[in-house]
Amino acid sequence: MKNKREWLVTGYDSTETIYEERYPLSAFSEKQMATFLQRLVCKFLTFEEIATHSRKRRNKENHSELEIRVEGDAQHYVVSVGSNPHFIAIAKEF
């Protein structure tokens, strides 16, 4: 059986898994996946926090809950958003 490339999306509240789902890689572009993760994080923020974290940062030390972090190599691609809770999407063969 041929392995399929998929997005594995996992959400954590501290060390507890609060969300886990797989999606076909074709379901989301990298940019769409980042936006999806931001939306998942927003479910746990107040309206005021969403407004605060949506504004452009003037101070680089001011960490944003909606900041998109990306890393990867030839084997997998990782997108993450948030701190607690936080959501991670890994694109790789499963």
C-alpha cells in the first residue's frame, strides 16, 4: 500500500491533546493551513486578545499568539501557531 502525504493537525493545551485530525495534503495550501491554525487558536482567545494579537507588532519582543512559525526539510513541513493552547500541522507521508 502506497503511503499518502497528509496534514496531521494536533492541538495541545499544555501537554494534553485537545484536537487531532488528518487531512489530505491537497485540502490546504501552506498559507491556508497557517490561517486554519490561527482560527483554531482564536477559539481560546477573548475578543480583546484577538484584536491585540491581530495588530502589527511594533516590538519584536512582543510575542503574538497568532504568530505563524514554519520549519521543515525534505521529509516533512511543520506549521505551528499559539503558545497555550497551541496547534501544529505536520505535512508528511503517513
